[in-house]
Amino acid sequence: MSVLQDFLAENADLINEEQEVEVSKRFKDKDGNLIKFKVKPVNGEQFTQYQKECTKIEIIGRKQKSTFDASKFNLTLIKNHCVDPDFKSADFLKKLNVLTPEQAIAKTLLAGEVITLGEKISAISGFDNDINEEIEEAKN
């Protein structure tokens, strides 16, 4: 086995390692301490699935046009990879008086915070560059 194979085999469980990330200075506890979000990374299989879910393919005449919905992609990342808060929690949804995790995200986060949180999840998933650049590159 190669050194790289040994490393990957020994560190495979780190792929699911949760991390705390700062999203906004707006999130502070009663004492003024910053509250961080707990998130988990996206693996390659999940990333491919999310790309498919967020890409709309239209047939116009004989041509095929694909459109990627970056907003939906960020919501999907947050919904599936934000551990705390858990936007899929039935109790949380009920407390917010909403039906879906997407509605909970929209009700509790500002637009910029959604983008920042999506970028933080992408960053811990190995996307150090702008996620939109990575998506465009992957589509081509």
C-alpha cells in the first residue's frame, strides 16, 4: 500500500468530522458571546447528488440548456449539513410555525447569512475557492 493509501485509510472517518463555524456577528448569547453553527462536510457522492437536484435541464428545439440554481444548492447544503441548529427538526419547525426546513432557513437567516453558511460548509468540504466557480467547472 502507498503512503497516500495508508493515510486515506487511517483518516477516512475524518470526512464526517463536525466543525463549528462563525456565520454572523448577529448570533450572540445573553452574555454577548458569539454563537457558532455546527456543520458537517459534504462528501463527493452527496455533492454530485445535490448538483443534479439543483440543475434544471430544458430542451429548446434541438438544443439542451442547463441552469444551475445556486440558491437552492445553498439551501440544500444548509438543510443537510447544518447539525446545530437542525433545520429538519420537527420541534424546531413547529416552534417557528413553518412546514419545511427551507422555510425555517428563510425565516431565521438573512440572505447573506445563507450564503455565508453555505460557503462555510463548502470550505470544510474541501472547496477553498468560491463554490460557484467549482460548480461551473464541474458542469463543464
